[in-house]
Amino acid sequence: MKKTFASLIVSALVLSSAPHFAAADDLSEQKAKNEQQQQDNAKKQKNLESSVNQEGQKISKTQQEVNRLDEALNEKIFAVETKDRQIKATEREIVQLGKEIEKYKAKLKRQEKLLGDRLRVMQENDGNSIKWEEVIFGAKNVGDLVSRVMAGKSISKQDDKMITDYQNTQKQLADAQQEVKDKKAQLVVEKQELKRQQAELESQLKERNKRLKELRKKKAKFETQLMDAKEVQQILIAQEKAIAAEKAAREREARIEKERQAQAAREAKARAEAEAAQAAAQKEAEQQAAKEAAAQQAAQEKASQAAKPSGSTKQSTPKASTPAPAPAAPTPSAPATPKPSPSSGGLFIHPTVGAVTQGYGSAGGENGYTFHNGIDFGGPVGTPIVAAATGTVITASGGGPYGNHIMIAHQLNGKTYTTLYAHMSALNAHAGQRVSQGEQIGLRGSTGNSTGPHLHFEIHVGGYSYSATGPASSVNPMTMF
């Protein structure tokens, strides 16, 4: 593309600067001038191509800087989100500890109520639960003394347990209160760390946006495509392979389905023929049985007539035996027609969750393009991204304006489509892989020329083709869901 661009500039220079030669007497001089002009033009073209290549290297260098900033930015975004989750977890722990403290306080009140009388008794008895002199001197006999001593010991033991439980509850309450204090101090530190990380993130975003503006300015001057000619050529080759592979897969699926339906039809026909043969055999057996029954009845009537007296002239008319009608042969059952599967009405599904933060169509140009060829789904980094339809992966690579991106070729209703998923934080598919609709292929991120976490999603009719000023081969994805 860059060479073409240089050639066009050179052609314009040649057309504007080529002199109009009048008739010359000296043809050799004319030939020398033409040769010199050609050499000058070749030199100008070489200089222009060198200038374009140098600018391309600058663009590439700036792009690499943006890519490095992307990596640091994604790490910082994950760190901020992790710290935010830690703060929320600490806050939940503080709330839970607060509930436990209230439980300990309520338990202490109950224990203090139970201990109230016992504590007064112990205070009156100089710290003892029992007045042992009353136990000893109040006993009526030795047996009574033993019973009193045993009862006293049981009471004393129970008092000791109540006091120990009370002390344990006090300790648990104190520990919980100290833990809350420590957690609150930890929370203060974590929030300070979060603020520091957020400040670093904001600083990195500013630096990245500054580099992006430089990159877009250079690209607006020297490029009309998002990718250089070499990468586009590689994508075209991979695209042809992926489309061919997807067509072959669809044809294979159609052939398997056709064979399945043919097999089902053959099985249905065989069942119908078997049922018809069975019905014919049954009918023939019934007819044969009817004939045998009629013959037997005729023989019986003939024997009865022969046994009557000769003077009798009255003869009984034999009743004809009417064979029972044969049951009708069962009608062969037709193969069941498969019901259409439920459909949302579109060829594609949403590749991720989240609100559409930028739609398809005209754009202001501040981001380096005046036409937005897809739609953007905003949301947190790490949100799963799935294939919008079944297809074969054309390319799955990182770097460049799209950052981590995937292209997929689809064959739907006999037509070829290409989908693009850009700015991902991670890729879960590879070139040549066949993926099913709804299968995860990556995670949302903010790599490439992105100003925040989102998925840039495009649908192209046929192969991929990009233009910064118009739709090219893209269509509005919202009309395809």
C-alpha cells in the first residue's frame, strides 16, 4: 500500500513537471533529455519510497510503545480490580465480626444473669460456692454428710464451669473487637493503596492516550488501512484457507445429515414393507381358516340330512357361513418431519454481555476514523467472549491497532461472513480451529488502540475489508442478531 501511495505521488509529480517538448532538430539530444528525465523520476520515486518507509518505521515504533503500555495498563487494571475486591471482602468481614460481637454481648448478658445469684453467694462465702461449715455441722449422720459434700462439690464444679464459660465469652468478645480494630486499620491501608494504584492507572491512561493521538495523527497522514500490506496479505491467505475449510465442514455436515435422513427413510420403508407383508400373511391365514370352517360346516349338515327318516320331505336350508371380514392392513407410518429448532430470528448471537457503548456508523474522526465499522460492548476486563456463530478461525493474534483479536469465517445459508473480535485481554482459540456458536474464544480487555475495556465487534459480508471512511464490506451487527 505504501509503495502504491509513493507511486501515485511520483506519477503526479511526473505529470505536473514533465516538460512539453517541441520538435527538435537534434534527436540524439532529445533522447538524452528523456533518459535524464527518467533517471530524475526514478530518483524522486526512490526518495519518496524511503520517506514512506521511514514514516512507517516511526508508526511501527509508536505502535510498539502503545502495545507495551497496553500490557502495563491491563496489569494495572487487574491490580485495581483485585484490590477493590479485597477491600469489599474486608468490609464484609468487618460486618460479620460486628454481628459476632453482638452475639457475644448478648451471650455475656445471659451468663451474667445466670451468674448473678451465684456471684453474690461466692462473695458472701469469701469466694467459695458453698459454706462448708454448714455442710459439715448440719449433717444428721455420716450418710447425710457424704450426700451434702457430694452435692456441694457438684455445685462448686458447676459454678466453676459457668465462670470459665463467662471468661471465655469475655475473651472471645475482646478478640473479636480487636480483630475489628485491626481490620479497620487494614481497610484504611488498602484504600490508600487503591487510591495510589488508581492514580498510577490514570497516569498510564494519559500517557497511552497521548501516544495514541500521535499514532492516529501519523496514520491519518500515511495510511488508509488499519494494517500494513504484509499483514493484510497474510490475513487474505489465511481467510481463503479458513473459508475453504468452513465450506468443506458445512458440506460434510450437510452430507452426513442427508445420509442420516436417507437411512431414516430406508428404515421407515423397511418397516412399512414388513408391516404390509405381515398384514397380507394374516389376511391369507384368516381366509384359509374361513374356507376350512365352511367346509366343516357343510360336511356336518350333509351328515345330518342323511340321518333323518326317508318319509320326511321337509328339509332345512343350510345357513351359509359368512367369514369374518379380515382386519384392514395397518397404514405404513411416514417418517417424522424434524421440527425447526428455536431461533432468535438472526444468524448471530451477542458475542458478550454488556451495554453497547458505541454504535455502527458515522464517527467524529477524533479516534482516527470517520466511520465506525462495528459496535463496542463495554464492561469489565476478563468478561468471556464467545463466537457469534459457528465457523473456522482465520487468525488469532496480538499487537497492532486491534490488539489481541480474532477473525472467524462463517458459512450461513449459503453465504460467507467474517466476524472480528478486537481488544481482548486473552485469546482462547487459534487459527484453523473450528468453533461452535456460543463457544468461548477469549476475554474482554483493552489492548490495541482502545481507550478503555470493551469488545469491538464487526460483521463483514464475504471476506474482511476495512475502510476508515465507509462501511466497506461491513454491516451493522445489530441487524444480524
